[in-house]
Amino acid sequence: MQKNVFSKLLALCLLALVFVSFPVCPKADEAAQTAQMAQVASQNGNFDLQAVSNERLKKAILSAQKDGKIDMAAATGFLGIPGAPQVNMLLAFCWAVWVGWIFSSVGAFGGVMASVGHISVFGLGDYAASFGKGMPMNKLVTDSIRVSNQWLVGTSSLISSFKYWTMGRIVLPLGIALGAGSLVGSILTPILTQGKISFRDYVGYFGIFVLGLGCYLLYGTTERARAKKQKSTLAAKAFEEASKAHGQGDNKGTRVAIKKVSASRVEFSFCGVDFAFNPLVPIFAGFIVATVASFLGVGGGFLLVPVLTGITQLPMYLAAGTSAFAVFVGMVTSITTFMTSGTPVYWPLIGLELCGIVVGSWIGPITSRFLPDIWLKRLFIVIAFIVGINYVLRGFFGMRLW
């Protein structure tokens, strides 16, 4: 029964993605005016602006050219913009494999790592900032980075969710509750923030959230915090022992067993340890996490994992899969909202990255059983501090670690 529910949910989410292929039609007067301006602009350079189908991108290019920020005769790069960075495709593929692996291994940090790649590794952050705060191109590239991150995380969460499900390591009622709460936040946030966030503001707030998460996770490794998570520790040890004994870690004794489902209480067991939660708590948590995640352009797993390991005391072996499922629901909603509102995606880059995501996401659930629960959390913390400090400095002080 649960398998049928899971399959139907995935099918519904995938159907929602179909809508992103339908462009938003601009008002007739605005479209005619933009087309006329594009024809004039094309006469002043080698770039054919009339061939740009995305109206928001076309207007941003026109605005940037008017301000002398774009050379229409330059070679095209990201989003097909003249003079934009041309990303090394081999580097993009390898980075996507890393993004898929880290997300599918711990159920989080895929969006954070995708952001690091697009912002710093590929140089898109400096490119967005070069147009100046408040400029249409600055905000458009920032929005494109946000939704591009989510395409990578959404794909990774789909693959890893399916893989974890076959291994019996998803608490489906918990994932559904989190996903239900994420729907509202994933719809409202893109609508309210799209086209209004400059790159510098985005990266600064991004750093604050990641740094705060690192501090929370660091506290979680202390003896005091670990003493409050006895169930998580017992379940993690039982799973690690079972994995060593059976070689695969996916035998019947290490699969989630749902015992009771009601409107006020859900009970389940994992590796002989019993757990319970009130569905209203993850619904509310899913809304908060989705709101923050959509604003930052990430999956939200870096917030969901602390919720799952802290509030429900899940071991990382269950938190990763359950988080991935909830993230997938939020990503489908957020991506659809962004793209039907005119945010462009550079498919030559994203398409290749999605191939890397498939590879990394398939490997992650298989290799994660070889890493102790505590070491997965420590890896999480190191990444959080490095990324968080760098982007706080960059966004609010104009400094950077790299």
C-alpha cells in the first residue's frame, strides 16, 4: 500500500513539472514595445536580440546595453547573453556528481553545493554583481542561479528518494507531512521575491543561514546534545551492526516498519527502536523550511535534516531519505512557480549537470552505509562553516575566503 502511495505521489509531482515548459505570455503592448527595441539593439551589434524568446531576459539585456554593461558583439555565454561567462562543461559535470553524492548521502547540502558551484566555481556570482545592485540583469541572473540550483537538487532528491525507498529507509508518513507543509511556502516565496533580490543580498543571507546551521549542528555533536538523542544513537548503532553483518544493510530487519497512523500520532520502528511523532509538527516545519529554501534557491535539506535528527530523533540513515522525499515535493512546486513566472534556465549547462546529478545521486545511498553516522554530521559541519563564513563576508562586507 505504501509503495503505491509513494509511486502516485512521484507521478503527480512529475506531472506538475510539465507546466514549466509553457512560457508566460507577456502583455501585447509590452511585447510589441520590447520587440521594437530589440530590433534597434540588434542593429547596433552582431547579437540577434529578436531571437531571444524569454521576454524577461530580453528586457534585461536591453537595460544592460542601455547602461553600457553589455557588448552586443561579444561571444555569448551563460543564458546566451553576450559577454557572459562560458562555463567549463567537464568541471560542471564533475561538480554535479559531487552535488548529487553529498545530497543523497546526508539528505542535505545539495542546494548549498550547487549554489557554491554556480556562484563561485563557475563565476556566475561575480557576473551578476558586475551589473550593480538593483539592475534587472543582476536580479535575473540571481533568480536563474536560484532555480538552477533547485533543478539539480530536485533531480537528486527524486533519484535518491527512489533508491532509499527500495532500501526501506524512508519514513513515508513523515515525508508526506513535511511535503504537504512545503507546498505553500514553495509557491508564495518565488511569487513574492522573484525579480526583487539582488545578488549581494542573496549571497549574504545565504551565508547567515548556512553559518547558523553549522553552529546548530556543532552543538548537536556535544555529549549534552547527544544524550538527548538516545533513540537516534541506538538505531544508528543497530543499523551499522546490521550492515556489517549482512553486507547490504537493506535486509528486512533494517527497514522502516509503520505501526500506527492517525491525525495526531504516527508510530514506526527502525532496527528494533520505536519512534513516534505528531504530524502537525512536520507540516509546520515543512512550511518554514520551504519558505527559507525557496528564498535561498536551495532544496532545504540542510534545514530538514536538523529537524528530523533533532525533533524526531531520526538517525542520519533515515533522515537522509526522508529529507530527500520532502525536498522533492518542494522542488517541483518551487521550480514550476519560478519558471512559469519567466525566470530563464540555461539548458546547455543544466542538462549536463543533471547527468552528473544522476551519477552522484545513485552512488550516495549505496556508499553512505560505509560512513559512520557521526562522521556524516561532522562533514556537514565543516562544509557549513566554510561556506557560511565565506558568503557572509562576501555579501555584507565585500570580502571573501576564496
